[in-house]
Amino acid sequence: MPAPSSQATVIRRPDASGHHRKPQRFSKNIGKGKLPSGPHPLPFIGNILQVDVKNIGKSLCNLSKTYGPVFTLYFGMKPAVVLHGYKAVKEALIDLGEEFSARGSFPLAERINKGHGILFANGKRWKEMRRFCLMTLRNLGMGKSDLESRVQEEAYYLMEELRKTNALPCDPTFVLGCAACNMVCSIIFQNRFDYTHQTLLGFLERFHENSKILSSSWVQIYNSFPALIDYLPGSHRKIFKNFTYTYNYILEKIKEHQESLDINNPRDFIDYFLIKMKQENHSQQLEFTIENLIATASDLFGAGTKTTSTTLRYALLLLLKHPEVTAKIQEEIGHVIGRHRSPCMQDRSRMPYMNAVLHEIQRYIDLIPVNLPHAVTRDIKFRNYVIPKGTNVLISLTSVLRDDKEFPNPETFDPAHFLDDNGNFKKSDYFMVFSAGKRICVGESLARMELFLFLTSILQNFTLKPVVDIKDLDTTPVASGFGHIPPPYKICFVPL
């Protein structure tokens, strides 16, 4: 699609003070739509030079100061409508949830998944996969006591592993990754691995590497110019290789499951999927295929492991930085749980401070600053614009989580953001760390369970001791592309 040029209308939009901004030009007719204004794109490359690809979230916040809460950016020659701020995001994802439910273009993932799975699928396939995943995760105990007991079991193994550090300085990246990965393994394969198992190490190494690559500027450029970069070397080829490793492992597990399947006694996610495949065998439109099983399991694997383990790693860094918060949590743990029983999910409702801290950690780290791209499912009138079917939509989650009216001093880590004047936990509609609407994270309740039980167990059993002066602890992310990655650090787990 060419950059805006011929049929352009000059508009003046008042800023917050009521003054008129400098006139901006936008294409009056792009396809069948009337897109919002935005910075003028250059031929072929679009607005790529006006966006910091190392920190797209911050760039969108800066651009919104000029162009308002709804504006258009061009990545290459394709437009993307940007939604900034709670009102615009809620209006799209919740009020018009169905219309904004499509997955936008993400060329790197499209090369890997080829439209299969759940994260990057669209249309009937996506709806079928999402419905199946939600139902199967419930069947496997998500939100119920049997899954909670599995998380508690993994928390026990995690505590044992932390004791083996003998209170010496260690990097917690690996051990936290093991705990999160094992939870996904138990759901998909019905088995967990010892923390020294080579298969588990292989997964974690590749997930960690992919996470770094996905947050690099190279991937943002790749997604803007996929046709060109198909012919160039680069880190994106490493992602393909890493995903092949995961795919091959899942395929081997599927073959094992096919040989031992008992349709009356499904053991895990793969079994449920294989049973569904048999039921759908005579359907005209086959969605339950081996390709979709591999892609869906891989989506659950990657998303479920990396997001939870990174959040836990960031959480421990913030608790090192704020020992007064840690002390207050441990006081609450002593009062509600004590030292001689494992934490359970029923404890959360009686631990308002811990609940507030967990929410504030997720709000503050802003793990995924810009949501995976959405797209509109049909031509849609949105405010004063008409967005054509298939247009990419970028959601600034940062703008919601860092809203200064909902969260005073949003750049400051402060659990009081989620506490009322009486010290009770206070919910917020702005807490969109798992996104919102039709594409909200399918594993949200599992992630919440893991974060509460793992972190509460750690603070019940250990004192967190920094290796450097807390003034020298930096919580600034080292990468801010697709996701915020915490800086490396070492910590001592001193048994209580």
C-alpha cells in the first residue's frame, strides 16, 4: 500500500490545552478506510526511522503526545493503527471485542507456525483452538485444587533446589525457568523433569535465547520488511532452529501418546487433543490436526514458561531493591500461614498486602509493553475513523499500566497502588497485564497461581540477601523490544 500522498486532508486537532497543533496530513482514502493521522511516512520504509525499535513502547507514548490516543504508523508500507490509553484500549478490546479480535500480521511467527496453533491463528481455526484450550485446561484442573496441588509440589522442588545454593550468590534465571517450564510440561506431557535433566536444560536455553532475540531491534525490522530479510542472515534464523527443536520433541511425544492412548482416560493435553482428532475424523473442515497440535502445544510451552519465569526473576530483583516491602510480606506470611504448612490459594484472600505486591510487580515491570498485534475482522467505524478489515492494530499496554490518574507516580514501585485506605486489596480495571477481551491470555489463572504460590513459598523459607549495595541494584530492563527483560543479577537465598 503506498504511503499517503495524493488524496490528503489537512486537519487541526486541539491539544489538551485547547490550542491547535501544527496541521497533520493523513490519507483520506486508504483502501476502503479513513485512517487516523500520524507522522508522515517515508516511501517504502514508512515511519521506521521515527520509532525506536529497541523500545517501541516508549516511542508510542511519545508519539501519542503529538497525535493523541489513536494514530497511524507505517511499518514498511503497511499501516498499523495505534491505541494509546485506557479509554481507547477498552473501547477496542472490550466494547468492540469481536471486531478487534483478529491477530495482526507478525511475519516471523507466520514463517514458523504457518497460521496454526492459538497465538497467531485467525478465524474459525483460532476460535476452535481457543475454545478447546480453555476447556482442556479446565479439565486438567486449571482453577481447581488438583492443579493447585501440582503447583505446590513444584514449589516444594523449587525450595529444595534453592537450599542447594547454600546461601551463596547465584543467578536465579535457570532455577525459576525450571519451575515454570515443569508446570507446562505437567499439563502437556503429564510429566516433570529433574532440574538437571538435559531435555529441560535444552528447552530453557532455547526459550531464553528466543526471548532475547524477540526483544531485539533486528526482529522489529524483520517484521517490517519480511520479503527482504528472508534473503539475509541474522538472529531470526536462530529462532527458526530453536522452534524446530521444540517441534521435534513435541512430535516425538505425540507418537508415544498415540501408542498408549486410552480414550476413556486422558492423561494430559496431548491425549485430549488426540481424542478430539478421532472425534473430528469425518469432519469436512479439519482443524484438529497434528500440525495444529504441535503448534498449539508449542505456543502454550513458550508463552507459559518465559512469561512466568521472567516475572518471578523481576519480582526477586524488586524485592531485593525494596527490603521494606519484603519484610512486610514476610510478616503477613507469618501471621496468615506460619512456618509449618505450605501456602495455598485460599491464603491469597487473607493476604491483601502480598496480593497488592504481586499486582504491582506485574504493573511496574510492564512485561509486554506492546501487545501482540491485533487486527480488525471487518471494516469498522472507530471514533471518527473507518479502519479497513485486516488492518494491524497495536495496543500500548504501557499506556494503561502507567496511567498516572489510576496509578499516582506510575514510574515508582509502590504496592499502595493496589491498596485502599484501610489496607485492603483494591482491584483495578487498568490491570491488563494479561491483555483484555477475546484474546486475553488463556493461561492467566495458572500464571496467577504460580506467581502467588512460588513467591510466597520463597519468602516463607528464605531471606533474600543482595550481593551488592541496594543503591547499586538497577531495575531498568536491558531489552525493551517485544518484552521487558530484567538485567542480570545475583542473589543469596538464606534459609530462615
